Amino acid sequence: MMFMSSIPRYTWKILSLGILLTVSNYISFSMGKYTSFFSEYMKIHGGGTLALVPCGNQSTVAPSTFLRGGAVVGIGEEQDGGLIIPDFTHEDGVTNELGQLILGPLTNPKFTQPSPHLWENIPLVEPHTGHKKVLVTGAAGFIGSHVAHALLDRGDEVIVVDEMNDYYDVKVKKGNLQILRDKAKEMAQGMAPSSFTNAGDLLSIYKGDINNATLMNYIFETHQPKWICHLAARAGVRPSIVNPLLYVRANVHGTSSILELSRIHDVSNVVIASSSSVYGESDSTYFSEAEMVDEPVSPYASTKRAGEIMSYTYHKLYNLKISCLRFFTVYGPRGRPDMAPYKFVDRISRGESIPKFGDGSTSRDYTYVSDIVDGVLRSIDRPYPYEVFNLGKGSGTTLNEFIALVETNVGKQANITQMEAQLGDVPFTNADVSKAKRLLGYTSKVPMEEGIRRTVEWYKEAFGEKDHDKKEEEERKEEKAHREKKREKDNKEEDHRKVQR
């Protein structure tokens, strides 16, 4: 008793909490582990089967795993569409007359080909074709500026919010905003006076953080947008490993702020940018929205997955209509300078070295920006209750193939610096876009060869061959001046040594 009384109260609280957690986890595991026993018992003595049946036709996702420790509903060992479920024995699980796995250990189905049959029973939503007032966050960025431009081009009003951070050169973002101003001016001049008299009626630009409640409340109350396209985010897998908290604030808190404002102001539809990074190291040949994606391999991917989960919560609680779009490696004109497509075109054009991480066998579903924009606009126009869509090309390109395409279009051979594979990178990505095709009418139209040709063409027009020649000449002059300065320094040192001797 004296020993027990000598232990501080907070120590007892910690011990009690540990015991409680241990017992609760054991019970939870045991309930899952012995579900098959209870099922067989009920089947023999109760005339029924303890079965986890798939959701009805109103479901927006394919049947997935359920309960920790056991009990899963699959779609059969091998169905049309390439869904694979492991070959379970009677001890591991049982199947019903439909070939569906009733009981068994947790599993994540693998997809070996596109699976359009999974989405056949989802009711289609007719597109809203009228005029819209759309809030686009992150519209000074690569994808955002293209989306905002397309919205203006079809006559919609656009409200831009962008904090203009220095993740890459702010001059690039300022240039993107100027393109939007020019487009708004062009559209306003072509419209009837009764519609919009100046570009300011079509385009409003705010510089600020989406987590700034004062700014965002003002924007929502002043403009009252009913259509939200949330593209603002901190991007990049590798930087997120260095500074994860920055990504949490921008991507998790930022998305939550947009969702809360959308709820308060009763918006019609919210479209949120996610990422193919959420698939992590998926074993599927085609990444499907029906997969479990709870094992991200970078903080960036984790924050994007958190945005999807929070979106579902807001739909469930407040009936907010939300679509989350998983973008697959987007490239094209005005691309982000930190991404491989822009970086490789730029450096190969200049004769500078490019880094190649790994052996070049890694593969990405590179998707041209105009295809992504088409998918985003289709999502904005169709207020589905809650959906997740892949937006990609639907086929992969290896790093070696990608470099070869750039070399061909630039007309120069790459100077490659071999590097080790990077932490957080996934071996390949490949989108199953059958869901977006059926529900959005989305189809990728630009093949990789054409996309690289257009990107290189834009790069040459934007920066010009003469600019490259001028820059190379300046670099040669600087190098020559550096050599002469070094030679002069060496001569002075030699003269100094002679004097000392």
C-alpha cells in the first residue's frame, strides 16, 4: 500500500489509459478475428448468414474492406475490369452465390485494367450550362491560371484568390495574372453593353491567404460565388518531407476553410484538387478510385488525402456537393518551373545538365494541361453529391522515354547527371479514367508526343531562340572574364613570390 501510495496520481492515470487502450484494441481485433466463427454458427443454428453485403445502387464507391481483423466484401476473384481478390480458403473466408467474398482478412483489390463496370449504377448529373460566378483559388499558378482563362473564355465571372508565395518565381505568377487580365478585357469588349461594361466585371483578383478569415469572408459576402474551384495548395513531394507543417497549414487547414465558407454561404458545387500521389505505392496496373488509399508515402500525399476525407465529411454532414479531382502529373505551357517537364525542356534547350533520379524506369501518367482543364470544367458544371475522379491520360511514360521525346523536339541531346532514387517518389502512376469518362464525359485528347511538341513550341515562343543565343553569349563572356581575372591574380601571386625570393 505504501508503495502504491508513493506513485504519483498522473502515473496511475497514464497506466490506466494504457491498460484501457490495450483491452479495447484486443476486443476490437478479436471481434474481427472471430467474425467467421459467428457467421458459421448463425448459418448452422440460426438459418441465416452473417454477411456484409455491398452498398446499393446509390453507392458512389465500389465495395471495400470492413472491420479491423477480418470481414470484407469483394467483387469476386476475377471480374471484367481486372479486379483481383486473393484466393481465400474456407478458413479465411466464404463466398455467397454471387461470388462475393463475405468473410476474410483485410485486402485491397488490385486493378489490372480499367473497370468501367464499377460505375454503371451511379446516376448521371446533367451539366449546368448557365452563366456562373466562380471562385478559383490558386489561379495565379499553373493549372489555376489555365482553368480561370477557360472560364473567362466561355463568359463566366471569375474571382481569383492567390497568396503569390515564393515556391517558385513570383514573376511567373504575375505573368499568369496579366494573361487573365488581358483575357477579361478581351471578353468584356466583345460582350453587349448590357452584360459587362469592363474587365473588372468579369475578373476580380485578391492577393491573400485562404486561411485569412477576414479576407475570405469579405470575398464571399461581396461576390457571393456559388461555384468553387479550390486549386490553391502547396505542391511538391520532396519539399513536403523537409517542411511538412507548412503543407498541413496550406493544404489541410486551407481546404477546411474553403469547405466551411462553402457551407456557410450555401454554394452550389465545390471542386477540390487532389493528387495521384494519394495512391502511394499501389500494386495496381491502373489506379482506380475504388482502391483504398490510406498508405501515402509523403506528407504532401497525406495532406491531399486529408482534403478528400474532410470533403466527404462536409458532404455527409451538410449535404454539400463536392468533387475531388486526382490530377496525374500535369504538364504544358506555363508549367511549374520545379517540375520535370518544364525543367527538362529548359535545361536541354540551354545545354545544361538534367538530373535523372534512378535508372529511368519510373513511369508517370503525364497529362497535358488542356485535358486537365477540360476535366475541371466538366466537374464544375456537374454538381455530384460527392465523388472522387481520376484525371489523367490513362497510360504511362517512362522517364527514359520522356527524356528522349524532349531531346527529339528540342533538337539537342541531354546532358544527364545520374542521381539516386528520391525519398517519397513512387515507381509509377497510371490512371483508370473510366469513372470520369462515364460521369463527366471526360476523355484525354492529347498524346504524349503531341503534348511535348506543343510544350517545346510554347517554350521557344516565350523565350525565343535569340534569347537563348544571347544568354549563351553572355555566359561565354562571363566565363572569359572569369578566366582573365584568375590569370591576372595568378600573375600577381607569381610576381609577389619573385619579389620574396
